[in-house]
Amino acid sequence: MQSVIMSIVSFALVAAGVSFFVLGLNSFSVNELAQRLNEYVSQETEVRKTRSTIISHRAGLSGSFRTRIIAPWLKRLSRLIGMLTPGQLSANVERELAIAGNPMGLGPREFYSIRFIFSLIGIYLAFQIFQGNILQFGSSSGDAAFSITRLNVGTHGTGSSINLTTLFASVITLFVVSNLPKTWLRRKVRARKDSIRKGLPDALDMLSVCADAGLGFDQSLQRVSEYWKTPMGAEFSRVVAEISMGVPRQKALRNLADRVDVPELSSFVAVILQSDQLGMSIADTLHAQAKQMRIERRFRAQEQARKMPLKMLFPLLLLIFPAMLAVILGPMIPVMGELFTMLRSTGR
């Protein structure tokens, strides 16, 4: 009996030893496999990082000067100026940029950064003009032509002399240069509004044709946006994109009217919304609106034609008439001089 118990215990010990040995081999193999995987993953990660660094470096070297230097510097400056700009001013500039079609992808902060840079340039140019390094207006005290433009500042005859013409030129330079970005944005807004106003009748004609062909209003807008590569087509494409993302049609059209800020387009949106609410035919509404827009375009053309004589008056008086008089009367001046000389000698 004792021998049986000893054999069972010895068998159990041998089995336990074999089990621990097998488990140790397995754990060693698993640890070795995990270590190899970690080394492989780390090497792959380093290769990817090196590759991305090389690609970014090549992209930075191959990019334009604006992409590599100006754009990052402008972003850092825009963050600083954005914290100092009031919210109402940023909202107004953002609206003007939206009306202008977001030229060059500018935001309010980037636009104010550009204005800040131009203001610094204007201050520098104004200072240089005031110091006489760029322009000189009667710098000598005996200059008779500009003697009236000098003002003595001081008491009891001791003081400095200020050239009023130079001061005026400096102020004008500062004002003009610092307002160049604002003027550029206003011109962009005006040009885009004129383009939308001129292209609206043709777009409505195509919308009415698409509606007559059996397309829905959304499909008609999409067809016009695909056909017309103009600001009007771009706005219609944005409306279609908003509708496809789940925005209600009424909301998308109101966003269009608010974003563009053109009275003719606002009236078109109002009529479309009203006809949609009343259940009227979209095709008939589009035909009526297209006819009305053509009439308004003809009236605008007639108005511009009536304004042309008044606009041509000043160039005629200041540029064309003096040149014509010089060409016509110029050859007569020597003859008239000789005639007066002969008459004077005859009188003597």
C-alpha cells in the first residue's frame, strides 16, 4: 500500500514538473514573439516617421513662397490679432468676405492681419515722405513755389519749419495704403454682386426650362450649377449641397438670400418660398420671375446708357478737348507770332 502511494506521489510530481517545464517554454516563446513584434512595430513606426518627415520637408521645399513662409506667418499673426479684434467687427468682415465669395480663402483674422501689415507699410511710407526721403516739396527756405506751404513752429523766432505739403502727402499716403485691403474687399463684393445680378435672368431661364422638362426644383438647381461656372452657379451648388446634407429647402434658400445680399435674388427667393407654401406651380413661377428679371435688366441697361453722357463729360473737358485744341491751334501759334511781329514793325 505504501509503495502504491509513493508511486502515485512520484507520478504526480513528475507530471507537475513536466507541466511547469512546458508552460515555461510556452511563456518564453510567447515573450520572445512579443519582443520580436514590438521590435518590428517600432522599426516600422520609425520608418513611417522618417518617411513623413522627408515628404513634409520635400513639400516645404517644393511649395511656393506663399505656402512655405507667408501662410504660416500670417496664421500666427492672425491668431494674435483675432484675440484683439471685437466680435462685431469680425462678424461684419466675415459677412463681407462671404458676399465676396471668400477670395483666396481669407477669414476675418487673416483679413485683419493683412490690414495690420498694410497699416505698418503706410506708417513707414508716411514717415519717409515726411522726412523727405521719398518726395520733396520745396525743401529749401527760398523756394518761391512752395513758400506758402511752410509753417514755422516755435516761439520768439526759434523753432522748426514744417512743410504743409509734405505733411498733407504723408497723411494721404497713410490713409490710402492702410485702406487698400478694405477697398479691395469692397471692389470684390461689388464685382460679385454685379456678376450675380447679371447672371440671374439667364439662370432663371434655364431653371424654367428644366422645370418644363419635368425636373424638380432641387434637380433644376443642380443642373444649373453644373452648367454655369459662375458665382450664381456656385451659389446654387451650395444650396444643393446644403439640401443634400439635410437642411430644409426653405432654410437653404434663406441662407442664399442672406449670404449674397442682392435685392433681385432676395425677391426671387421670397417668391419661390411663397409659391411653395401656397402650392403653386414652380414652372409658372420661374417663367414669371425670368420675364421680370429680363425687364429689370433692360431698365438697368437703359439707366446706365442715360448716365454715360454725364460720365463722359469730365474726360472730354479735361483730356480730349485740350489735346484737340493743341493739335488744331498748335501749328497756328508760330504763324500768329510772325504776324504780330510784322504788324508791330509796320506800326513803328
